[in-house]
Amino acid sequence: MYRYDQYDQAMVDTRVAEFRDQTRRRLEGKLTEDQFKPLRLQNGLYLQLHAYMLRVAVPYGTLNAAQMHVLANIADKYDRGYGHFTTRQNIQYNWIKLEDAPDILADLAAVEMHAIQTSGNCIRNISSDQFAGAAADELIDPRPYAELLRQWSSFHPEFLTLPRKFKICVIASETDRAAMKLHDIGIRIVKNAAGEIGAAFYVGGGMGRTPMIAPLIRDFVPLDQLITYSEACLRVYNRYGRRDNKYKARIKILVHELGKEEYTRQVEEEFAHLLTQGIEPPIAELERIMAHFADPAFDTAASDDLDLSNRDFALWVARNTVAHKQPGYVIANISLKPVGGIPGDASAAQIHLMADLAKEYSFDELRVTHAQNIVLPHVRKADLFTLWQKLEAAGLGAANLDTVEDIIACPGLDYCSLANARSIPVAQKISQRFAANGKTGELGELKLKISGCINACGHHHAGHIGILGVDKKGLENYQLLLGGCEGDDTSLGKITGPGFTEDGIVDAVEKATDVYLAEREEGERFLDTYRRIGMEKFKEAIYA
Amino acid sequence: MKILTGNDLKSGAVVWWTGQDWSIHVEDAVDVGDQADTILAQEEAARRVNASYAIDAEPDGERGVRPAHIKDRIRALGPTVRPDLTLKPADPNAGNWVI
């Protein structure tokens, strides 16, 4: 994985010193909150319901064991013993004291991490496929390009005050595991008819109050023009994106209002101009970055044999592991969704353990997924049973990846000042309901996502089943959506009708799954059945 | 009744206006009547508390004060999903007050 050079380290260290001074002046009363707020937000420090919340960037979701240990230490030393992994592949701490924030940032800087650009109207943390560098279906490893984009977008002076926040995702597989088309810019690395590698650009996607699927605006950009084309996309947005209305300021609105063709025309015009300016980083820099992402020293003699005689282990292997590009290895997913648990939360002890397991079994690498789980990307099959036993013993062995129990949920009204309703208790009740009724396995792949407000941090638009919490005359109310999907065939869920109480929404979800079980045809997932039969039968059952 | 709330500058903790100072216990909150804007302006100048605002609440027997909206009741007690992290970790029924 990428390691900081002297410039990266100097930038982060300088920012820590700067923020330490700003915090001191705030605590001494020399800065007002209006003056200080934009400064703390530039360093990922929000004020939430109960305390300050610090959002730490995890570039394209990749971590090593030393970084993971520091994340655990922060949870123990400065927070209340746990962290929350987010749908942006980051981690958040909910109970931070302002006076501790500079020390936390210094601890992060010591392991090449920071919280810069995790807030504000700038280019946020670059996201990617959590299986990058390991997936069997990958064209190339997309992370060197994600890293190049990270360096380009960090402190980019032209793009620090965009009309609104901006999210970029890079993948390089046929299978989209990163909700790529629901980003402001989604980049898929592809091969053209001539066998050349390049990038397809999807621009103007997003969730929030106006969900949109990004249209393809260019099917092939040579990789040695990736930054130049990205800059052109951003420049047009920065020039014409709406600053008069926060709710219409995202690039998706600009692309929609201009039309894909006109937006693309302007980008191409800007791109042609920028090509004359020579802004693309030198190839030597890309090569320097790429050297950090060389494959680990795989055991080429590793056996593909796996003893599945233990039924619980066999179930975990079936649900939580994915094919690796290297024979004898698998990708192991650690579910942070125990039955009745809080999606994405992990205790300091669990974070330490996952770090140790990464060091011992996965070439010192971990990934955070947008589904709020953790990945050990390179595990020898011969080590898998031992690994699973250690996970089980620590409460990390839930065998439920991509099932109805593997729920994405935002922090909701339990923690978030923007939320209208609680998300976590609904997730807890649903996972408990399905664990009790024993239908989880029978239902197969079923992606359920819950947001506590229209900002959609819980990706409810993209859930096969989505739930949106709203405030109905001071009471929590939950709308049900069906038919969303974040993958290759991205679609947006549709609201079934009137909303439900907290208990009512759990019943409604179960009724929807019962319709699926009754109506499904051979090999169909919940989403396939919904797409084939439509909304009506689901509505009849849900509102009967 | 009208009460005032905000977040402590240093800790970020939720605090309530007691008439003289700020307390982390909502039961210490006092009715500020029509003085909300005056007190908020004065406290803003003192720079001890962030994001302060006035809310509706009602007297609540032994517990003293109950904010009208669930968001402020969650702020007053703590996250409903982590009773161990609330201000009343030993009270198994504390969460009922929020809902």
C-alpha cells in the first residue's frame, strides 16, 4: 500500500500544527465559533448531538495494521472505547473533546493518516472497490489511480470551495462493488477494442434528496490523461454549479439541468484547453505510486484445499469469503453486523484484533467497505479456519455478508444532528427478527439500507429494500422503498406508500420478504423478483 | 416552558441553562420565559457554549423537565442504543423517557 513521502508527511504535520494553534485560540476565546467552525470542519471535526465527532479519512478504504492499532488507541484514549466505520469507507468517533483534537490528529499523522477534506465543499476521500488488488475479476488494481487522484485533490486550491461536496470513486472490475454510479464522478477502468487500458467517466450521480444515477459521459479516457479529464469535469462544475441554493448545488443537478450532452460538450472543450497546459502529473510520479501497490509475496504453492466439515465454518466461508486472483487465497469479509448489533461499530479491542489478524494472515492489509464491514484481502486458505475461530471468539464471526442481516445504517438520530429519525434501532430489530425467524439463509442476497434523513448517508435509495426515517409531526416515521440497487445495474428504489412506526416498518419488511419467497422463480434474488413482478403485489401484502 | 441548550465548548457535552450557569442535567434547566434571545446573546459573547438555542419543554414531575422534541430528549439522556453511555447507565428504564 502507499506510504507517505516527505511531501505528504510535511503537509499533514503542518496541518496538525496549524490546527493546534487554531484550537488554542478558540479555547482562549480569541476566535468565535463562527470563525472557528470552518477551520475545524476542514479537519473533519463536526459538532454532533452529544459531543464533537471526528471523521478520519481512510483513503480508498485501505489500512495497515499499525494504522488500525492507532484507530483503536484513539477509541480507547480519547473516545469511549469504540469507533464507527462509515459508508464512505472512513471511521468516525462520537465523543471527542475539542482540547484533544490536535493530539488525535498528531497521533494519526504519525501513521500517515489525517482527517483533512472529510468535510466541507471540497473533494472528499476517494473511494474504491474494497477488493481492489485481490479480486479475481479485476482488470488492474485501481488504487494507484485512486492515490493519484487523492494527491491531486488534496489541498487543490481551485477546488477547496466548490459549490458543494464532491465524491469520486474508482473501480477496475466488471462488477461494481463500490456504488460507482452513485458518485459525483465514477471512474471505471476499462479496456478498449484495441486492448488499451483507459477510464470510463460517469458524472453526476449521487443520493441525497435528489438521487440520480451518473450518466456515462466518455467511454474511454487514456490513463495518462486521467487527471486532466477529472480537472475538466471539476472546472465546468466549479464554474456553473449553483451556489445560490444548497439543495441544488451538487454536480448531479448541473448535469441534469444542462443535459448530459451540453455538460459533456463543455467538459470536452475544457479538456482540449487543459491538454495544452500540461497539467498531467509526470509518468514517474505514477510509477512511484504504482510501486507501492505491487502484489504481496504470495505463496505460489498455497493449497486450494479447504476442510469444510465444520458446518458453522462452512457457512461463514460460503457467505463471507470471495474468490481471490491468486490460487490458494481468498478474500475474507469480517461482518460488523452481529445480530442486534450497531452496524459499523467496533470496539477498541475488536479493532486491535482485526489489526493483529491482518498482520498475521493478510500481508498487513485491511479494507473498510462502504457496507460498513472490514476486509482481509489476502488470506491463505490454509489459514482460514484458524482466522475464523479467532473472529468467532471476538464476536466478529457473523456469517451474514450481503444478507438481510448485513444492514447498512447511518448513525441516525441517536448521534447525528441532521437526522430526523433513529436508524440503528430499526436495523437492530430487523436483524433480530430475521435471525429469530430463520429466513436469512432462504432469502439469499438481500441488501437492506437505512437512512435517518433525506441526506441518505445510509444509502436507502440503493437498497433492494430501503428505509428512510422522517419526522412526522414530531414523531419518527419510516418510509419503505423497494427496488434499489447500487451495482452494475444501478437503480433507485421506489417508495411503497404511507410510512410506518418503528415496529410497523419491521413487520412491513418481513411481509415484503414473504412476497418474494412466495413469488420467486428459480435463481431469482429479491431484487430480480421485484423487477419482474413490480410493486403491486408487495403493496398489497404490506398494506393489507 | 422555554429552556436553553447548547454544547460545551471544550467537551462538546450537551448542556442546559440553569439561570446562572450551564449544567449537563436537563432537570436543572429553568424556564427562561421571553428572555431566551437576551441570554443566548450574552452567552454567545462569553464563548463557553456552542450552537445554543431555545426549545419548548414541559415540567416532568420528579425528572424536572422534558424537552418537547425527541431529538432534544436524546441529547438530554444519550444515545438510545448505548444505555451504558447515557447519563443514567444504571437505570434500565431511562430510555422510556426518550421515546
